[in-house]
Amino acid sequence: MKKNTGYIITTVVFVVFLFGLAIANLIYNPDDFSETENRMLATFPKLTADSLFGEDGDFCEKTEEYINDRFVMRDTFTAINASADYLLNRRDIGGIWVCKDGYYMTKCTPEEVNERTVSSNVLGVEKFFENLDGNKYFMLFPSASLIYRDKLPAFANEFDQQTEINNIFAGVTAGKNVDVRDAFFASDEQLYYRTDHHWTSDGAYTAYREFCKTAGLEPLEKSDFDIKTVSTEFQGTHDSKVLLPFAAKDEVKLYIPKQSETLKITHDGKTTDSFYVMSALEKKDKYQVFLGGNYGRVDIETGVKNGKRLLVVKDSFANSFVPLLTTHYEKICMLDLRFFSKNPDDLAALIDEFAPTDTLILFNIANFISDPTIKRLAMFSK
């Protein structure tokens, strides 16, 4: 009898738990934006005959995505699962390598590299350069998993960044390639955040010096900047996917030129006089202190009068890199194809209006091999 009573109590508790969880999910209404994951959560899909019964019907798939995104205590359950995986000696958690010395690195196996995308993007860069006037530079740089490969788990099967970068550089002949690898390998500074995919401000500065070397510019020394540590609590996008309780925290630094400058920065119809959005330091994604995020187009007037205009076609790594260039160019235009018009006429109009004397295409290797928008550069013609 006592044994049966125990079964009954266990069953009742389990049923009540499931029922309570179901009720909580019905009541729970999180914000549409997840600050932890720095992304918009899935919205409930529109129910139509086509979405339900059509050949490409995705109603059920999107409903499942909606439920997964908005499950009550989702972050807590994710953290519990990650901790269990870690205790079982698993180091591939949520598509992230959990590495030595507190580093989390993006997992990308050889099978995940889409060579068709790579070839299309290389062609896009080459054709774009062929149709541009002025000086042209292509900076393709590695991820932390190459520079700090000794920190990866012993069994990590990462794609060959060295070979991939070499092959891509070989395919771009209409501009000058900016290769930062030797400088990165030689550096004893922390070049990448431990729990984020971006380079640190020290990493951006190291890349800046290599760009200046290739472009024939005299780089500013570190002594020419006020280097301010504005946070010691940064846990980035990789932490948001792993959510282990012992994740490392990093400093966020700003390199501010000591020489006074008058900036006018415009994007989305708004104008400011600073690259830095200090309110972002109160949020989870503190990397957004650089410009506040990504925009299709950002126009920068520096106050320098030398007639030089730099167009930067970029990913988010440029947000902490471009502020280092303000003493070298009169105007800088940052172009992020992910958020810019798909109409090739709009790209042609931008280039005709801005008339760059110099163009820099700047991408991290992980973004370059996966971003489907880069190939659109091939559609530009004078």
C-alpha cells in the first residue's frame, strides 16, 4: 500500500508540474527582443491554407520555433542543460567550443563550409574592385580558433582557416590584400574577447596598424590615444548560447584619439558626434557600445580636410575598427550589405554620390564564408 501511495504521489506531482508549466507558458509573454541572445524572438506564424498545406508550408515548423523561443524559464533550462553537458566532459555546447582559459569559440567543421558561397563571394569582391576607381583593399582575418588554436578541445574538428584564407586571397587580384595573421600570431595581447566572436579593441588596433602598412598611412601609436576601460563585465554572444555559470568576463576598451576631432556620424536619419553609445554598457551585449549596432549605411565626417574618402564594406568587426581611422580620412562611409537595399541601382547611386578615393572590404573569415549578401557586389557596374 505504501509503495502504491508513493507511485501515486510521484505521478500527481509530475502531472501538476506539467500542468503548471503549460499554464505558465500560456501566461508568459516575454519581450519580442531577447537581450540575453541579442536577437528578435520568433513570432507566431500566420495561419493560412498555403502555410499549412502548401508545398512550402512551414506553419508547423515556425510554430515549433515560436514555442521554443518563448518557453518559460528558457534561459534557466538552457543553463542547466549546458552545465550537465559540461560535467559529462562535453565541450561542444550549442555550436560553441568551450575551450581552455575561459575561451568560447565558434564551431565550424569542414563540412559546414559552403564552397559555392565562398566562390560567389570571392567573385563578388573581385568584380566589385574591377569596377571601382581609386585604391582598393581587402582585409580578411581569422577567427579566434586559429590564433588561439592551442586552446581548442583536443578533438575539435575545425575547418582549415589558413588554407581557406590563402585561397580567397589568391582569388582577389584587383585590390591589395591586407593579411593580419602574422601580426596576430606575434602579439601577446588579448586580441579576441573570451566569450564573444569579435576582436577586442587591442585586436582592432593591431589590424589597424596592418591596414596602415598596406595603405601607406602613418599609424597612430597607442600613446596617441586615451585608452579607456569602460566595462569589466562583458560576456558576449557565445556566452548567450552556452550560459555556463562560470563564464569569463572581459574588459571593453575605447581608443579615443588625444587630438581633438569634430565628428558628424549619420545613420537611419539620426546624427551624433560620437562613435560610442555608452548606454549599451548597461545591456548584455556591450559590444554595441560601438555605434549601437549595425546599420545599412553609416556616414562619417571627421573634420580632416585632405579630400580622402573611404568606403568600408563590412561586417560588425568594423564597428570597433573604423573609429581608429578618423585622422586619416575626411569622410568614411560604412556599408553593411545585410541591412542595405538589395537593389543594385541603390549601391551604384551610393558609390556615385560618395565617390570613394579608397575602398576597404573588411570581413572575418567565418562571416565571409557564410554571408550570402557579399556576392551582390558583383552586380555593381559603373
